[in-house]
Amino acid sequence: IVAVGGHSLVPSGIDGVPGDNVVVAEEVLESDAAKGVSGKAVVIGAGLTGCETAEMLARRGVDVAVVEMLEEIAPEAHPINRIALQGRLADANVQVMTGRELTRVHNDGVEIRNAGNGETQEVPVDWVVLALGLEEASEESIQPWREAFDRVFVVGDANEPRRVAEAVREGFDAAYVLP
């Protein structure tokens, strides 16, 4: 049973990504020093991971803004949890900018575009944190397992990014059918 997790999405079509001042949320969350993120930061993507990363950085003293293409943050969250999350972000002084998308990253900031009217604005930041979701593990990373074993089950985010409960169930189901 291969449960190696997914990989952070890093768009290749945005000028400045990847870059020296661009990190992914998972790196920030896994690092005791928050991957060195300090000063001003923008988190791109306001799903649960993006919002929680922004909250953590703000509580560590980073001046944080969140940019989201949709009109609401954390759309996958239960409404009660979303309301609580919005309150925590407000308490941590996280600026939330919905209906906007990242168009360019440079050394001292980002350019974002308003999805409604197409206007762009420059936002000065030291760091860009990408929280754009996950993609499944590459077949290249799974192939050694397929070569070593007769039966291979790829489960969880390695198979398809989704919620923890679904991934755990998939792992259970794979283990249940093993002899």
C-alpha cells in the first residue's frame, strides 16, 4: 500500500514562479522556523491550508494578506467552521482579498488582478506562499513499488488529493482485501 502523499501545485505559467521568495504552504507548515518567512507575506489560495498558514504566520509576527480567486474563503469548510476561521483571521490582522488572482511575482512584491474588473494592483511583499492545492504522486515515484511487488495499491493523496477521512478509508479498503 503506497501512501506517499501528493505534491504541492506550483503553477508554471506565472512570471516569477518559481522564485527565491516563493515557497509552498506545506514547507512553511512543516518547518519550525516557518521556512524563514518574515516581514510581509502574501498567501495565494484561501482554502483551509492557505488560511491556516496565513493565521500561523500572522501569529508569528508576519504581516500577512491572503489572495483568493473565489469570492469566499475556505469554500470546502463547513459554514460554522468558515465563520470561526474568518474570525481568527480578523483577530490575527490577516488581510483577505477575494475575487483576485496572482499574475506576476517579482523580488519585492506581487501583481494581482481583480477578477471582476480586470484591474491590476501591486502588493509589496517579501514572501509569496503558494497554497494552491495538491496533485497526485507522479507515476515515476510509484514505479519502483510496482516493480518490487505483484500487487500495489496507491491510496490517499498519492492517488488523488482529497480529505483525510476519504484517504484513510481508501487505505483501510486496500488493507482489507490483502490476503
